[in-house]
Amino acid sequence: MTANQRSNTLPFRPCGGSVRQLDTRLATRISAQADRRLRLTALVHGMRLGHLLDQILSQHLPTADQLTAQISAEGKETTTDER
């Protein structure tokens, strides 16, 4: 284990469970600091990481329907501009 991996390791004890390490990165493209902040926030709020991410994305990103409408509108603008 490298020093960087050790610095990203957080001990976690699920309710009544054994201690395990939360050291798996979500993605290679997010910074270690962002990864750690997400994991600590999930720990503080007693949420699973997936549920926390779902909540954050739902609050801060447009819905799939809104994105579809936006893409459609941009496509119509492009078609109109080409004429």
C-alpha cells in the first residue's frame, strides 16, 4: 500500500458490524480530496455513499427529462441556423 492510499483510507464500522476500510476510489478522475470529502460526508450523515451521491446529483443537476428537452431545443436551434 502506498502512502497516498493510506492517506485516503478511512475506518468505518457499519451498525453492529466489523471495522472495514473505505479506501476504494469512486473513479480515477476525481481528486483524492473530493473522494475523501464524499466518504466523510456519507459517514457523518450515516448514509451509504451511493445514496449520498444520488441525493447530491438530484439536488444539483437537471433531471433526465430536462436534459432531453435541452438537447432537443439545441438541436432545433442548430437546424434553424443551418437553413
